[in-house]
Amino acid sequence: MKKSQWAGLTALLLSMALGPVAMAQGVQGGIYSCVDAKGRKITSDRPIADCMDREQKVLNPSGTVKGRVGPTLTAQERAELETKEKAAAAQRALKEEEKRRDRALLVRYPERAVHDAERIEALKQISVVKAAAANRVVELQRQKTAIDAEMEFYKKDPSKAPAAVKRQVEENAKSIAVQNRFITDQEGEIARVNARFDEERVRLKELWKLRAPAPVATAPAKAPVAKN
């Protein structure tokens, strides 16, 4: 095969390889131009074989840039590019989600007083539940006192106590333990609620500040003119 025929075939194969890329960018026809690895500026009426590894400009007859054709990528390069694009898309989605949360936060808490009021109400509800558990413990402790008084008759040999009394002792101890655990859980819930509102407050301060109107500059007062 002659050199000219080989060059034509190479260009044809390259055109077929780059064709989808060019079409995707709206590039059809035109003058291809690039600077190859040796620093030579090359122009052609078809994709340039010596610039397969770099971007090629597609020019109009006037010399203006009509489009660009990216370098031909290997399978590994395509996979790497796809990974980068997915990471970039995930990052964009994360930023959009942050914006959505910020908007929702501002709608729910347009000012500090609203945020403070909701914190107080949330803590109040937990305190009510915690107080009810504490009252239950006091009641169970009174029951325990009565049961202990009955067990005094069997102090020397508790094994002789009636089964019903033994059962009361066991159930009372379990109930007190359950209520104490519940109270501890509510204390943990108070800490979690405060942590949540504290975290929200930090972000809300920034959002409230960004939303606040800029202060209007006022002209300095003129000095009084002295009269002769």
C-alpha cells in the first residue's frame, strides 16, 4: 500500500473513531487544527492522526472555532473519566441537598425566637415523661417499704416467706430498675435534643445573617455654620 493510501486509510479510521465524539459536540465537517507532540501546528480537512492524544479544534472557513474534538480515550481512561464524573455528580447532589435543608431550616425557623420556643417545648415534653417515671419510682419505693415490712417476719429465714410475697419483692425490684433505666434514657434524650438545637443554631446564625438586609448608609450630619 502506498504512503498516501496508508495516510488516507489512517485518517478514515481516525475519523470513524472520533466521529461519535465530534457529532456529540455538534462538529460536522470543517478544518481540523492542532499542535502535535513535536510542537508542529497541523491543519487538515479531516481528524488528524498525529493528534489522537490531544484536543483538536474544528475551524470555520473564516478561521473561527466551530467546535472541538477531544482526544480518543482508552478503556482505562474512559473508566477513570466516568469515575470522576460520578464523583462530581455526587458532590453536586450533596450541595443541592444542603441547600434544600437550609431552605427548609429557614422556613421552619425564620427567627431565633421560634427556634428557642421549639427547643423549650421539646425539652418540656421530655421533662413531663421523666417526671412521670420519677413519680412511679416513688410509688414503687413505698410499695417496697410495705413489702420489706412484711418480709421482716421471715428475716431469719427468707426461704419461708410465702410465694406471693417473694413474687412481690421480685416484681417490685424489676419495676424500679425499669423506671430508673427509662429516666436515664430521658436524660440522654435531653442531651440529644440540646445537641441538635445547638447544631441547628450554628447554621441558622449564618443563614439569618445572609438573609438580613444590608444596613443603609446614612450621610454624616453637617456641622452647624458659625454666625458672625
